[in-house]
Amino acid sequence: MINVTKSYLPDINKYKDYIGQIWETHWVTNNGPLLLQLESKLKEHLNVKHLFFCTNGTIAIQIAIKALALSKEIITTPFSYVATTNSILWENCVPVFVDINDRDFNIDVGKIENSITAKTEAILATHVFGNPCDTEAIEAIAKKHNLKVIYDAAHAFDSFYQDKQVLSFGDISTCSFHATKLFHTGEGGCIITNDGELARKILLYRQFGHEGDDYFSIGINGKNSELHAAMGLCVLPNLDYIKSARKNVFQQYERLLKGSGLQRPVSLSGTLYNYSYYPLVFKTEANLLAVKNSLSENGVNTRRYFYPSLNNLPFVKGAACPVSEDISSRILCLPFYDSLATEDIKRICDIIENVLAAQYASVKL
């Protein structure tokens, strides 16, 4: 079986060295030395002021919403992983879906202002597949209407836009460090802000609202462990290799599928991509399903990222988002990871082309 992703695992002996430190100190969680070391290295790498290592990327969004004291409507995208919408709902806010554009599949900035009401408090946009949103336009709209901006940058670690790390934008940016991500800690995520007052709130909310034995606010348990921090400290030094290897896989797919006529998201000018995913948009959902089934029969696992369009979830009420609904019905993410073998890439592409050729031939008949 070729999985849709495969976690990068560092040298096990280096990980054991960190585990040995944990065994020596018996400091397993509660903001230990490895966690603080990882936070420091990540802040330096991303060139941001405040970064908090969290349990996962979902809790990071929830804490971000809480730290900004949001309680009403949040404009967001219908084309993202369900955690984006779930976080808004979990914090008792109302997601207001704005359709996406058909180029990079990010929120359509030209449609945001039409959805702003007296109850709108923030914009929560996702950098889909690691491709940056139009941050200048989003933040100009937010400034004009006195709104807060959160970026769900779960896919965007080490993506750059206009020579800046994508995670440095917005009032708050959040990221996922799940095992499937470019940079990972097994399970984990982070919250980033350059605002000192927000940073203080986030620090407290992540750890039950207290420092030492003193309580200052409400809070939850969003902390992560030394075991996860150790994984991050092992993975981070290998990031250049991981990105380079993934870029090579990306380029092989591009070359082999060049004549397929399939659509790919196009990044904004000024983007330096991090090679997080390899999505394809088929001409019809029938084409997608035929390819997906054939790949599965041949031991290749793919994922319908992101399906369904979130405005069509059974537990939300969302306005129609025709572009998102259309793209979500036709998009498929292929296997994509640093160690994916050339022969497997070729086999995947051959299956896709053979299925599509048969599909197109049947239509002509």
C-alpha cells in the first residue's frame, strides 16, 4: 500500500538522546526544557516574537478565538479541513462562509466585504495547501472594518509570501504539527502572534489560566509534552532535506502529468511554496471517482481534500458557495512525501492517465 502521506522519522538515536534527557530529569510535561528549546528555535526560524507549542492545531485555533474575545460572527472559508469550522462552532461563534477563488482555492477577497455585518468580529482564513492567502487585501479589509484576523496556517509551515514567513501574518496565526505535516512533532501545533498583550492571554489560556501556583484567568490544557518536543527538535534540523525531497517528488508529478489537462492550484506572485500537498482537480466528479477507485484497487491511497465543502456540513447553516462546492467535488490529493519512490510516482501517473483515457474514450462513443 502506498499511503497518501508518510511521516518523516528522524534518526532514532538522536531521538533516544532526547528521551534519555527526559528519563534523567523526570520532566515529561508542563513546559519542560525541551519544549522551551523547541519554542525558541521555532521563533528564530520563523522570525516571530511569540510562539506557543500546543497539543494540536485545532486547540490552537480555539485558543486564538478565545484570546481575541470573539463571540459573534467570523468570516471564514468553506474550503479547508473541518477543524477550521469546528473550532469556530466549539467557541460558540457563527461561521459565515465566503466562497473561494478558482486559482489558489483560498478565500475570495473580492467577496468578503459583502458578507460583513454588524455582528462580524473577525476573518479566519486558511492558507490552503500551503499557498498564501492575499494577506494584503484581507488585512486592509480588516483594518477598514475594525476586524481581527486569524490565519489557519496548518499547511503553511515554511511557506513564504513577499519575503516573509506566512506564519508571521495576522493578529494570530496557527499551525498544525501533526505527523502528516512538513514539519511535525507527532501530534502538536502552535499559536503565533507579534502582540505582547495577546501573547500573555495565550500563555495563560494554554495552561489552565495559571502560572506557578497563581491563577489569573480561565484556561484549558493546551500544553504539549517533552516527548513531542523531542520529536520536533529532531525533525527541524532536517527541514531543508525534507523540502528538497518533496520538491523533487512534486516536480516528477508535474512532468509526468503535464499533458493530462488536470487543474492545479496556482500560487500568488511572490510565493515561495513549501511543497505540502499535491492536489489535482479533475474535469468531473465521475473522473475523480474512477481514478480514486482504480488507484485504490492497485494499492494506492488518496484523499478527497477537502470534501465536502464546509458550508454543506450537516451541522452548519451556510450560504451557497458554488466555487468551493464545485472544486471540492472534483479535487483529489495524491500520495506525497519525501521518500516516495520514482517508480511509484510513475505507476500512479500511469494509472491516472490510463483511467482518464478510458473515461474520455467512453464519452466520445
